Amino acid sequence: MHGREGDYKELKAAQPAYYDGAVVIDLSRVEPMIALPFHPSNAYTIREFLKNPREILQKVEEQGRKLKGDDSFTLTDKITEDGRVLVDQGVIAGCAGGMYENLAEAYEILKNKSIGSDAFTLSVYPSSQPVFKGLVDGGYIGGLMQSGAIVKTAFCGPCFGAGDVPANNGLSIRHTTRNFENREGSKPSGGQLAAVALMDARSIAATAANGGYLTSALDVSYTKKIKKYTYDKSIYENRVYHGALCPKAQEKLVYGPNIADWPEQIALGDNLLMKMVSVLTDPVTTTDELIPSGETSSYRSNPLKLASFALSRKDPAYVGRAKAVQAEEQARRETGDLPQEVLSELGGLSLGKNTVYGSCVVAVKPGDGSAREQAASCQRVLGGVANIANEYATKRYRSNLINWGMVPFLCQKEKFSVGDYVYVEGIREAIENGSEKILAKHISAGKVKDIVLSIGGLTPDEKKIILAGCLINYNKNNAK
């Protein structure tokens, strides 16, 4: 349908390889679930939750009050006298929820019904323009609008707080991608904390048909047979410029006052000196904590301005520390020497020639949540050269570090403090050779000791990207 038959490849274990274990799920036994704030893993079946909402919501309420720093956050007030749970908002949106089948069945559930004119609202965002058109052609959009749902264009805004931001203390049920405490427009430090629960689109529609009272899709009857989706390729053909490998060099880019180029990134040196500018000890660090969403979105075309928000909700002093290291490195490139105060902190360590100096973020398990590359690029434009972690929460965050020329070091046992240094002699050679163990020097309070770092497997292209300094440099080199 999409003209991509040639891109399909079947993935399977080739003979004689085999799987030594399997997780087998009977989908017919899976019940609709609800993931309560403030993490997608805080999940219950809707049936289980509605049997005991007060005790479960009290736990979430306590966590929210800790985040907000006062007792004004409430959730148990959503429980009615008859024991039902009344939510404030429903949203079916984006790449996760706004799929054709989801919205077509949502229409079937809401057909000839009303969501009511009370406080509860329902917003619907199709996942793409072709899906939007398919839903229009099938008559589903008109039906959703008749029920009282507000239909909006294909947009990922609700996932990061740029659309349908819930009211303070509001309970929003959403088929979107995630529900961390700093997403969906919430800003606990500013006194705004909404409760976002994740649910399937059909149960959200069932809740809307029930006037906002939380309802499982299993508790409503509707027609599950929907019209076949037809993809209309003209939507993209008539609007999208396919410029890969056919640049229009004569065309000038149009810059507004808040649009800036990416700062040039240098290639990795033979040796690497890192200063620890932030040490995060939380079990998991999300990409929202690395670079907040919401109010920062207007700066996505201004790398340095966006970077000024990096770690602002987790470690407000990070940006200043990183900029100080960056200034020291820029001075070194001009004069050939690091400032005397830096050299005095290295405990007499002698640095090899062609050493690159930059900042490093240390975390237990960074990168949970969204795939936004800004979680890495904001560190890079501030002079970041590496992360050190026990493990990386997602492959995509690790890949984003690599694509921005930052080394994704692993180290489980060593403890680091802000202001410490780590020096890796021969880092370029170690990456080229795919070394499993990388010897390094950890300098803390002037004392030097040997430690071992690792990186994990790198593909040939990933090695070249890190060595080049970032993916932009790598592509530029290959274009010559």
C-alpha cells in the first residue's frame, strides 16, 4: 500500500540457531489496563483499579505531593460517592494512539452518544495526514465530532505539553506515549502538576461515552468491524520535498531571529579528558529530566538557547558548570595549554598530545522515555564529550549520544563526584579496535587512581561517527 515492498525483510532465527526461551502471551486474555502517574510501569487492569481506587490513588497522591512540595495535589477527590472515578480529560493522540483502527473503533463506541457538556473533554489527534484523510473519507471524523469530541490535526503536542495541557490537579486519561511527572505540561517546581494516566483508545472512548466515568472497553458493546484503510500517497507527493541526494545548492535557507546553526563539533582526539559536571543518583533519569519539554519547544531551532534548559529541573547548576569547561577547552585550543587551575587539579597527571577536553554527565540509568535527540545534543553543544552510566535505559538514547559524537561509557562500580576528572589515554585507538576494557585515570581531590571503563559493542559506522565528532561530520566526510 505504501510502495515499500522492497524494504520488507523477514526476521527469524536461521538454522541451526534457536531461542532457548520464550514469553508467550495469549492476547485474548489481556484486559484493558491503566498506567497511573508517574510512570508507564505503574500499571493495573482497569477492573483491578476500579475495585480499589482509593488505596491505589492515595499512593499516587502521596508521590505527587512529594514532587510538588506541598499537600495541594489531590487525586482521591476524583472518586465519587458511589465509588466511581470521574476523570477530567481524555486524549487519543499521536503515533501511539491516533492510529486509524483506534479512532475508527472509538467512533463505533461513541456512535449516537454524547460525551456530555460537563467538565470532561475528549480530544482526538490522528497520527498522520493520510490517516486523518482516511478517517474523513470513512465518515469517522464527522461522527466523532458529533459526539462532542474535538478533532485536531496530526500533531504530537499532547505528548510533551504543547496541546491539551491538563489543569493543575487534573486527571487526564491518554493513549499517548508516556506519563512521567514532568511531561504533558506539568512543572512541579512551578506549582503545576497534572496526573496523566495511560489507557487504550477504546477504553478512553468508553469512558467518554459514559460521561467521563472511568470505563473499560470490555464493559461496552460496539461494532468492531471497520472500513478498510486506504493510503493516499498524493498527500505527501503534493507537499513533501524529497531532497535526499538532490540538493538545491542555489536555494538559500531562510533564518528567523530564533533560528541558529549548529555549532561546529571537533573530531575525537587521541586522548580524552573529562570533567564530571553532573552526577545523577536517581535509579532512572528520563529524557524529560535531561532536557524538559513544554516551554522549551519554541527553541528547538536554536541549539544553544535550547541547551540552556538542559537538566534545569534535575541539576540547575549543570549548564554553568558545562559552559565553564567549554570555555577552558576553547582557551586551550587558542593557547595550547589548559588553565593552571585545571592542571593543578589533575594531581600531577601528564596529558598526552592531541587530548580533547570536555564535560561529562554521570548517571545510573539515563535515557528513559522519549526518543528526543536533544537529550544528547544539548549536552554536546555545551561541550559534552561523554556519559558514564551503569547502563543506558534505552538503545535510542545511547544511539543519540553516539550520533552526537559522545562516548557512551559504562562503569558499574566506580563512584564519581561533581568536579572529578577522568582521563582516557588512547581513546581513539580503543574505539577503532573495539576494545572491551578501556583503562582510565580517575582524579578526585587531586588523587589519581586506575579504573576500567567499557563501551559495549559498536558497529563500524558508530565507531566512525564517534571518531568524526558527530553524525553531521561523518556525513560531511562521506559526501566529499
